[in-house]
Amino acid sequence: MILICGLGPAGLDRVPAAVRERLLDPGFAVVLRTGQHPAAAELAGLRPAETCDDLYEQAADFDEVYRGIAARVLGRAGAGPVAYAVPGSAVVGERAVALIREAAAAAGIPVEVAPGESFLDLALDRAGVDPLERGLQVLDGRSLPDPLLLHLPTVIAQVDTAVVLYEVRDALLRLLPPETAVTRLADLGGPGEQVEHLALTDLGAGHAGLRVSLFLDPIPPGWPGLVQINARLRRECPWDRRQTHHSLARHLIEEAYETVAALEALPAEAPAGEPDYPGYVEAEEELGDLLLQVVFHANLAAEAGAFGVEEVAEGIRQKLVRRHPHVFGDVEAATAEAVLANWEQLKRAEKGRESLLDGVPEVLPALSRAHELQSRAATVGFDWPSLDGVVAKVHEELGEVLAEGARRADEIGDLLFAVVNLARHLEVDPEQALRRAAARFERRFKTMEKVGSLSGLSLEEMDRRWEAAKAAEADPGGSA
């Protein structure tokens, strides 16, 4: 049989007497996950025991270590009863234990587990936290989750090296103020126990250790904090209390456009190439403003009993899974075009739409709406097969605009629609391209005005200023 037992957080005196007796029984071979633990060192001094420290030294990663431990314990079990002893609790943070249990079950070897005292029991006592009162999360310092949510009292365990400590500290500093209170817990339950209260920014290499954990309970930052702050403002701020979905709608549109402007200011190849850090600072702020609008509307909907922000997030998560069967299912989609075509078909089926073009919002800017209508039609092959046909169509529509007796408004519309098609075939966003053209015109015209008043100038004189403004923009360091 295999006996798996936890050695607790400190010496053998904290291990239950019945478990100690079995560990000392010469009928059991003893395998220790590590000898670098007070109870393990004591046990190895009282009887023959094999450690797995050599596996940590030889293996390329922790997964290889855990597989090696499981293989070693199963191998010893083939010769007779074996006790596998681990620091702390056998059911907290012990991946090798799960592997041993799976392999033993497959081999028909009985397994008994004596969990032992976890470091968490002592950590909660020292921190004065009742996990049933406000919740608790326990994280592995070697593998922090992404996103890192700190909305509950948090224990970060296995902060065993300086590298891990610095990675943990830096991850926390991305979300929390430097002065955030952190409790360092080391060697709990033993004679060298340390409970130290520090500012987050004061954590250094000397604070790491084999039996070191960190405890913190900050004001929730990030996503949970945003949701909570918005809900509080809704209760306590006169302006926020007055808002409705309709009154906020224009703010949503404004923030969307400001976000688009910040993103378009980034290099065209971003995120590839050299990072534009000032640009990303602006984009981060604008994305935050836009995110606030989403959270605000979700909180208003929650007041009405309709849905909350987590349901919004879960809804879009499910939609992404449904509409990416080539990732989450067995559908083949080797190109981006195939992905888009499949997306539109799934969307049409989900929405019960009769036409492929149903659901394109009429409130979209005209260029964007034309682009979307054309893109959807193209997913079923209704498109020019080559650029030559698109260019010919643009010339045709221009001729109709200039033809005598033409209905100019309609013909201009057809010409613009054809130009949108040209932009689409050239993989250029027409709305974005026109905004940039308008911005260039605005910059250059203002440059012309800086030279002097335009009033009274001939068209030729104004054209010379325009060309000078273009040249100065192309060569900002020159004399033009």
C-alpha cells in the first residue's frame, strides 16, 4: 500500500501521534518529497528515508519533477508498503500526490491519505482572517493567474526564491500602490517563525524563502474594483444617480471615437515593431474610459433586474466559443476569410435573420456601413474577382457623375460606394482613411494660416502655401 501524509508546517511535534508512529514503522519504506523541511529532517535523523531532492536538481521543469516523484513512489510500492511524506498538507499544492493517486488506482495499489496540517491554517490565524466571512484566494507565487484579481483576502504561497519574489512584487505593483500593506509569513509553527508587516515596495530578495508566503487584503483594484466603485458612485454621487441608459448613450459614442483616435495614433504595424509607449499610455486611458461606459450600462441593467456585468462578460465568452468552431470544435478554417464567412453564417443562424445583410446598424457612419455591407456580401462570393474590375467600376461611376443630366446626389453616392469597395480590396479601412485625410487637411490648412492671413490671396499664392505646408510636414526638421 501507499501512505501519503502531510508533515505539517514545522517540526514532527506538530504531526499527529498516529501518523508519526506509522512513519517510524520499519515496515514502511519512507520517501520524502524534500529533506529541506524541519519535520522531514527530523524524520530522516530517526530512520532511513529517501528524499526526492535529486529530482529537483536534475529535472528540466516542475512537471518532470512531479512525474519522477510519482514513478519513484510507485516503484517502491512494488516492493512493499511505502509512506510518501510532504511538507504541510498532502492535499494542498501537491501535484505529485494527484499523479501518485492516479497511477496507484490504475495499478490496483491501495492508497491512504493523512492530509496533515496546512500552512494555510496558521497563515489565516496569523493574519486574523475567517475565509467564510469574506472569502479567500490562495495563489502560487510561481504561477500567478492572468488576469490577476485581488478582490478577496489573498495568500501567495511558494515565494521560495528571489526571482519568484520579484516577479510577484512586480505583478502586484502593476495594480496596487507601492505603500500597500503586505504580511510576510515565514516558517510558521516553528521556533524561527516570522510574521512581518511591510509595504509592498519594500519587499526584497532577502524576504524569499522555502516556507515563505505573503498575505494581502487591499482595496480591490482592476476589474472588480472598477465594478464596485461604479456601483458605489451610482448610490452616492448625485450625477451618477441621475443617469439613464439614454443619457449615457452619447458618452459611449464619444468615448468610442476617442478610443479609435488613440488607437489610430499608434504605429500602423502595432503591436508589432517598436512599442510606442506614449501612444500606449493614451490608448490605455481611452480604453479605460470606454470600459467604464460598458460597466455603467451593465450596472444600470442590474438595477432593473435584467443582467449584470459578469453576465455580459460570460455572454460574449460563450459567443466567442460558439463562433470559433475551428478552434473549439472540429470545423476547418485555414484562412481569415474562411473564419469570417463561417462567423457570418453562424451569426445569421443564431439571430434568425433572413438576409445576410440584416443587422448592419443604420446608425453606422456611411463609409463604415458600406464597407460592412460589401464585406458580408463578399463572404458568399458576391464580389469582384480582381482589382481590375473594382477600378473599372470606379471610373464608370465617375463618368456617370460627370455625365450631362446626371442625378448628382445618387451618382456621387454610387461613386463613394465604389471607392469604398476599392478601399476594401486594398485592405484599407475607408472610414479610417478619410479621417486621416481630413486630419491632414486640417493640419496643413492651419499651417498655411500661421504664415499670415489667407484673405485676399490668389489661388496660386494659397497653393504655394499649401505645397510649403506639405513639404514641412514631410520634412519637419527642414527649412520649408
